[in-house]
Amino acid sequence: MNNNTILDGVINVYKEREMTSHDVVFQLRKILKTKKIGHAGTLDPNVTGVLAICIGNSTKLSSYLMNNSKTYIGELYFGIETDTEDIWGNIIKTDCKIPSEEELTRVIDEFNQKSILQTPPMYSAIKVNGKKLYEIARKGEVIDRKSRKVFIYDISLLRFYENKAQIKVTCSKGTYIRTLFKNIAEKCGSCGTMSSLVRISSGGLKIDSALTLNKIKFLAESEIFDFIIPPEDALVDIEKIIVPDYLFKKVINGVAIKTDLINLNLEEKKEYLVYCKGEFIGVYKHENKILKVKTYLFRGNK
């Protein structure tokens, strides 16, 4: 890699099975010879698909990328329940009835376009009193967990065969698909567990353009870095606004902008991606009729 090469942006990585998100970051740190890198949204080792990786100055945007909506395709296996809520755990319940396709479709529709409360599974990385839940679970202990609100934007049954259902879900940050599948099975008067899961999109990142680590390594060794995309291209869930050209010097120097100068009807306390003269400036928050920069990301010359 040329020492003058500046790596900055987002990488759409296809995370393969049996790798943690941390493993992906560790490998990319070596491949790209950089320390300023991190992932934006964990995938469990047995889950595959889109993993957003931030590099360089764009690591400032990791929290925004984590907030992106995500889409998954998973398989719900009826007839057993496990302690981890997925097929890789210990079976704790069997011999449940298998619902009909009509019944399953009806129950799935009940979750569509709705805010729901989820109790995080014991086998998760959430910390309670400084300890990760899975550390407590491995000792055979179960503790009370706070339920949290998540949103299911869209959910549909793709295929139902034997005792398995293939389901597509678009949801908010923090949704546990295995818990969702368990709850669907319970509402069907059955029991079930997640037997496979792939993330097919995260914000503006789609699985069709996701690259394996081997592919990224090959491109980097060939001095080809066009797989690093501008961070704003991944932030499709944040509205874009254009500030008039005459304010260019102000915005590139981080000066707050009065909204009566830009003739835009903006929502109070909402965040926006701000552009000026075709350049991405950063993430701004609108409050009290003023746009203030929250995350500055201008890459040009002042």
C-alpha cells in the first residue's frame, strides 16, 4: 500500500460463518495496515451477511450506522426450543405442535409495522451490573432483564416447508431475530428456534455488493481501494439537505447556521446530512431554528 494512501469511508463486508465481528476488524486492520477501524453493528459468529466497517475519519459515524434499519432472512425451526434461542444451543423443550401455514401467516402479520417489547436473551452481550449476560448464562444462572422497545418495519413469510419457515424481517437497531422467532412460535401455540440467519442489508449497504475478506485482501494488495465507499452513501435513514453555496465557508468551518437563511422547513431536534457545493459536510442537528454540526466530515480543502 502506498504510504500516501488515505483510507477513509465505509466498507461493506460479507461476514462469513464462525467469525465474530471483532475477528473481521482484526483481519482488516492487518490487511489495510491501519489502526483507525471499527465495525458498526455486531453479528453473532453463526450469522452471515452485511457488516458495516468504518475506517479512518469515518469511524466518527459508527453510531449513526448502528442506528440504520437492518433486513434479515432467517429460518424458524418448529418443534424444539433451546437455551440460546437458536439451533446451536442446548435443547430445553421438544414435541411441540407444528402450526399450519395459514396460522403462521396470521401470527407473523401481527408483528408487521409495529413497535414491540423484547426481553434480551440470556445468551447475549448485554451487560447487567458489569457482567455480560452470556457469562452469567454459562454458569447456569438466569436473571431478570429489562425489556426494550424495538420496531418491526416489515416482516413476511417467504416459504413454509415441513417444520421450517423462511422469514424476511426489516427492523430497528437492537432487534433480536432469534427472540422474535421464539415469540412467533409461542403465539402459534408451538415452540421454535432460529436455525439460520443472514443479514441482507444495513442502511444503504446491500449483500449483493458485500465483499469477503479474501476479496478485500486481493484488492488491497493490487492497490485498488474503490471498495471503500463514502460514509454518507451508507446513511440512507438520515435525510439529506442542501445548504446554499454562499454559506460554504461558514459550514466548512463548523459555523452554526440559522435556518431562516436557508429557507428549509426542518423538524425540531432532528439530525440531517448537510451538503454544500456538492460536498458532504457532516451530520447536523436542528434545534431552536439553528443547524449545529454534530459530526464534522468535510474531506475537501478549506
